[in-house]
Amino acid sequence: MTDHSMNDHQLDERANRNRLMKRIALRLGLYTLLILFALYYLMPLFVMVVTSLKSLDEIRTGSLLSLPREIDFSSWGKAWSGACTGIQCNGLQPYFWNSVLLSIPAVAISTLLGAINGYVLAQWRFKGSNILFALMLFGCFIPFQVVLLPMAITLGALKIAGTIPGLMLVHIVYGIGFTTLFFRNFYVTIPQELVKAAKVDGAGFFRIFFSIFLPVSPPIIVVTVIWQFTQIWNDFLFGVSFSQAGTQPITVALNNIVNATTGVKEYNVDMAAAIIAALPTLLVYVVAGKYFIRGLTAGSVKG
Amino acid sequence: MSNAMKKEMATPQTAKNILAIENLDKSFGSVKILKDINVAIEPGDFLVLVGPSGCGKSTLLNCIAGLESSTNGDIRIGGRSMTGVSPKDRDIAMVFQSYALYPTMTVGKNITFGMKVRGVAEQEQQRKLDEVAKLLQIDHLLNRKPSQLSGGQRQRVAMGRALVRDPQLFLFDEPLSNLDAKLRVEMRTEIKRLHQTLGASIVYVTHDQIEAMTLATKIVVMKDGVIQQAGTPNEIYNQPANMFVADFMGSPSMNLIPASAEKQGDATKISITRPDMEDIVLDFDREIEGLKSGKKSVILGLRPENITDSTNQHITKGQIADCRVDVVEPAGSDTFVVTNLAGKQVTARLNADATIIAGETASFAFDLSKASVFEPETGARIA
């Protein structure tokens, strides 16, 4: 009897140990795989940073992945203020400011409009408001290429073709669909009784928006700002289509720097320029990233 | 509550009715939500609109508040027609089911928001806030956000927001249904006490018939957008206008037993058939509408408390009959017994110490003096 139960006990222990080993092995495999993918994913960034810090000579002689023998920031300086885009050699600097001047108002305006639209579509339903919302959603899925020609004609008619405000308008119009979608879906989770209570209290449309709805919106504002900023900063097609020399955004300038070099291809300058162009969006993600995740899940978990 | 506030509330109205609803219809597209609603209450009345979900009671309340427009008919508050008057100008305050507290504002700001919007002087705001906070015992919570409050506290704040308005008419939209059972009973008493101390006129929506019975001075029972019956709690309970009201009000609900009524000379007899035992024949001492002579099938409505223990001392005119006991449910203060009459489950309410055993036969006393009789087809009350 005791023998028997001892045996059972030992068997149990062995089974337990087996299970534990199996779990550890699985975990190990999983982490190895994840680390490999992470390395694979980080590789391009690594190559860019390393290359931007090497001198041209070293790039020509060394391997792609090797660390720089001597850290050299001169290519960054050149990318910022000396690289040639066509005939001008002022670097990315003026175009960087073009992009800033374009993005910030465009993001702010499209976010505000989206907030008001979403507020109306979620809380002040009217006949046909659902159809309107569906149409705005449809607007999100229209490919950029489709709107190029009509947009060009519109900008021409408004006499803002080739200007930064013109490009701003394009981005605001194209962004409203997305920003409305974000805000509408956020505000739909807020009980309609809140509006009713405020109405009984005597508050009007804008009062309710500014005193009650906007103060609860930071999570969705962060999501929208990140989304819009990334879209507008990184946009190339609208930038190249609706700007002219002097008003081009940074993405177009980057393309010109990379393509317009005559003679020796300055890989280090190209890489530095590409990183400079990508930095603001990276920065936005780092600063607001955790709010981004929080905002995306805000609607699903009722607080 | 200050004397000034009390006086304002006690001011006699020019018209006798503080709220009068006349021939009100409301449709959403082709769907009729409310059909020909007529309701009137006097100052100090506590009107409860009760009915199952989807009966239109909340829509009616929203129409009174002006949050929804009516299709036809008129609503008058304090004698003034409310057609085209926006909610803020109706001199009402409303408490919502979800409390609808402004989430980013403190309790104090929540309560004073309405006054701020209307441009009441800061000092006056503070004075009224203090008054209401003291009345509701929420003065220690004024700097908290709604998310830091318990359900009962939120409920108080929502009431404070309404009280501070000091309106002619209070509207409550199922204010207790988000609270747990114990708190609900507490807050119910609290609301009743507030009503008594303030003498306020209140319209209160609920689907809970016990809330309706305990709070109301007047009940309106609704179903499918039609008023089934309007009356005092006593009228609604003891003389339900139809089988719906009879079934809806009261817990456990009224037993509705298929029976046949027969006129034998001057006397009226009601007999109930049973599958396995002989019929129960009971004397009925009132006239049944539409029964001049002969036989008529009816529905006999008997509250559980009118079927009792045959040994019950208080029953004087109970008529005794033997029934088989199917289920015994002791509830502490009473014992509920389920038996079978005319193929229907019938609940009787016995003394807590009644010695009765399931499966055996026991004798019950039927008291028909408070019974209702209904027409089987229409469900209307005929005696």
C-alpha cells in the first residue's frame, strides 16, 4: 500500500518535472524567435545610424554592418545645411521648417474639426447622420491617387496651388475622415444622458462640447494627433504633387537629395538626412506612445 | 433648506395643476411610442410612471423635460404651455439613471454648473451649494471627482444637482436602478423623506412596482405607449383596471384564475374547476358587469394575501376549501404556498408559523371581498 502510493508520488513528481521542462523549453524557443525578429527589424535602423557616422572612405572599404572606426558627424551637418537638392545646396533645413509649418496647423485644425464632427455624429444625431458618417468613412479609403487631379484643380481655383496653405488644406480635407472616425467612436461610449443633463442645466451646443466633452478627450486627442502628424509629416505624394521649389516638405527634399547627387554617392549624408526626416515622428511616438496605446483601448474598457 | 427656498416651493400656482399633459402623441417615424396621454398632477404630488421596459414611460418623461418633442398634444408646467420651450426654460430639474455627472468636474462644480451657465452670482452659487450639500450630507465630498465616489454618493450628487435648481417640477428617470438592492431601499426612503420635507412636485419613472407603490401619491401604469390606469397606489393595487395592471403591480403578483360565474337568483357564485379534485364554489357578493343571468366564464383575480390559512384568526368571511399543496416557500415573515387551481399555479400567503407540508392537502380561506373579476377576452375589470 505504502509502496504503491510512493510509486504514485514519484510518478506525479516526474510528470510535474516533465511539464515544467516542456514549459521552459517553449518559453526559450519563443524568446529566441522574438529576439531574432527584433534584431531583424532593427537591422535597417542600425545600418542607417552606423553608415551616417562613417566617412565615405570607410563606407567604401568596410562592411555594411561593421561599427565605424572613427565617429564622424560631418555628414549630419551636411545633410542639415549643405546637401544639394538640385541646384540649391542648403541641406534639409529649409524643408524641415516647411514641414513643421505645414504639419502643426494641419494637425491642429483637422483634429479640432474631427472632434466637433465626432461630437455631432455621436451625440447630436440628426436625420441622415449615419449616412453622413458612412460617407466620411468611405473618404478614408479613397486612394490618394484618385484625388490628385480634382485637388489640383481645386487648389488652382482657390489660387493657393503650390503654397504651404494649399498643401495644408489638402491634408486637412484628407484627414477629417480619420479624425472624425476616431472622435465619433470615442464619444459614442459617453452616455447620451450627459448631454441631456447639460441641456437641462442650460448649456448649449458649444458649451457642452468645451466644458464636458473636450475635457474627457485627452486620450483620443493623443491618438489623433499621433496619427495625423505621422500621416502628414511622412506624406510624399501630396507633397510632391502640390508644392513647388521653396514650399516642398522634407520628404520631397529628402528624395531630391538622394536622387540629385552628381558624382560620388554620399551614402552617409543620405542616411543622416533620412534619419533627420524621420526623427520628429519618432519623437512623437516616444513622448506620447503610452498614451497612444491607452487611447486606442480607451473605448473598449469602460472606466 | 432655507425659508426662502421653502417659500418658493410652497407658492401657490396660478393654475391648480403643476403639470398637465393633454392628448399627447409621440411617434418616431411610423412607430407610435405614446398614444393619447392625459395626465395631471397637483403641487406636492409624487407621480410615478411605471411599466415594463419599452412602454414609453421614459419617452414621456423626456417629452416633459423638453429633451424630445411631442408629435401632438400639449404639456403645461405651472399653467404655461411648453410647446417650443427649451429644457432650460421649463423650470425643471432632472435626475438620470446613469447619474450623468460631468466626469471631469468636481462634485461642487457638478452641482453649480447649471447656475454658472445661467450666470448666477458666485456668492449665491456658494450659498446654495452649501445648503444642498448639507441637506444631502455630501459636504465632505465637494472636491472629489465623480469617479472617486460610490454609487450611492453619485446618486446623492445627482440629486443635489437637481435640488440646487429649486425648480417647479422634479423629474426622476429610474434613479435607483443602478444601485444594489440594499442601497436602493435606503435611497428610496431618502427620496420619500426629501419629498415630504420639501413638498416638491415630482414625476418619477421606474419599472419597479414596489418603488411605485412605496413612493407615489399617484401612479400611472403604462403599456405599449398607452396609459392602462391612473390612480392612487391603493386604487391601483386593490382595483386594477385590467389584467395587465393586476399582474404587473404587487409581488408576488395577483393570481389570475380561470373560473365561471353563475347567477343563481340574487346570489352570484364563482366556481373554479380542478383536474383532480371537485370544483371550488365560492359566493361573490358584488354584481358582475354583463352577467344578468346564466353562466359566464371569467378570470378571478385574487391577491396571495386573500388566500390564507383557514385557521387565521383575522379572517372573518373567508370561505374554506381544501387544496393540494405543491410547494412551500417560507419567506421569514410569511410562508408562500403554491397550489394548483384550474390548471394554473396559485400562490397563497400564509402565516410564517403555518404548519403545512408539500404534497398534502390543506384547507385554505378564500377572501373574495377584495377580489377582482376580469373579462377573459379583453382583460378589462368587470367587478
